[in-house]
Amino acid sequence: MLTDPFESGFDLAVCPNAVVYFTREIKERLYWRFYGALRPGGVLFVRGTQIVPGAAEPGFEDMAIGFYRSSGMGY
């Protein structure tokens, strides 16, 4: 997940268990990659108990528990 290229233009990325066991630093790198894979307005879904730290940093908007929308302004 850290080295393979991500496709882009997705409306939805569903990753409820993808980052649970990674360090905070790795999680942040992956969230930036997920952001880049989403089209503007696309949604990232993570586990409901999981919070995306610094979600606004790449450009996510907090929608609801576990749901983050791409503003399309970063990356």
C-alpha cells in the first residue's frame, strides 16, 4: 500500500481495516494517498472507531463517524 501506485478518480474508498495496525506516521501517509485516489467530493470510509488524525491536512472534510469527504483542493 505504501509503494504500489494508486489509481485515481474514485467516488468511494472503503478501508475499515486497512490501516488499523500501522503507526500514526504510516497512517498519515496512507490517508494522503487515499485522498489522491479520490475525485473531488469522493468519500473515504474507515472504521467507525477510527479517527483520521489531521483529516483537514490533505483536504478531507469530516462528514460523520468514519466518513471523510475529499474537498479536492489539496494533493
